[in-house]
Amino acid sequence: MAGLIVSELAHCYSHATACDSLPEWLHQEGIPCLAGVDTRALTKRLREQGSMLGKIVVGTDDVPFDDPNRHDLVAAVSIAERVVYPGGERTVVVVDCGCKSSIIENLRARGVTVVRVPSDYDFLAEDFDAVLVSNGPGDPSVCTTTIRNIERAMRLDRPIMGVCLGHQLLALAAGARYATPCRR
């Protein structure tokens, strides 16, 4: 985390396992925080104007802009190795682009064996009934290997599902083109 912007910053905590308050943790980690911001107005502006680079400048120490989309954010959050979560007869390959653990838990609760693979893993040699491309951060057009693997999987007669970023990757694999948000 590079910075935090919140409408209200709680200085007290009540969770039984908490060791520090959020402000204390932010200070220890050297993470700047702006509180008292109308986050609803900020959200509306971002929705209307599209993603914008921003930075929090503390005092007179200016810092350069860091465009997160210059980095492969999906590679930073994806698992490194293939993992199998035993379940039932049906198998779903989960392409991990930053997969939430609740996705794995929900599939397993429905009696499905889950094969979780890194975002750039060639999963077509796996024995599977369906593919789920998970959620994750960043610009989907950066995930070229993942898009190519999904394109190849689309030629098979098996269901493919996407969650958030996964849905965008499916669209790109199907031939959609990435467009920048409308500017008003």
C-alpha cells in the first residue's frame, strides 16, 4: 500500500487480536494517509473522468508519480505454483489473477475440485470441466499470456467464467478492444 485516503480515520480499535490502531500501523509502515476527504465525491469524479494518477505529498517532500499500470500487478498477486484443492468429481481450473480465498471456498463447498493456477500458466493440458478467471488488480491489457490462454480455451466446449478483472480478460480474449473511459 502506497497511501490511504479515507473519510474518517478511527484511532481506536476493538478487535481482540489487534495490536495497533490503523493510524499507528500506518505510521510504523511509513504510509501516508489523508482523512476527512469526501470519498463519495472522489468516487463520482473517478467514475466520470476515469482512472487518474494521484499522489499524497507530505510537507515539502514531493514524490514522482508512479503509474501502477507500468507494473504487472497481476503477476505480483497471483500464486507462484499450481495448487489442487480436492473436492468432488467436477474440476474447475481457477486462473489466479489475485483470487479471493472465498472463491475457492465457495467452489469447494459445492463439491468441486479446484485446480488453482498462476495467471500465466498454460492450463489447457489440465483435465477440467470449467474455467474460472478470477478477480485481480490493474489493466487487463497487460495480461497478454493470460488472454492468449483464454483464447485457446474458448475453442474447447467447456464453460468459462470471469470475475471482475477475469470478465475483462474474457472480453479481450473474445475480441473486444480496450477503450479508455469517456472524458467529459
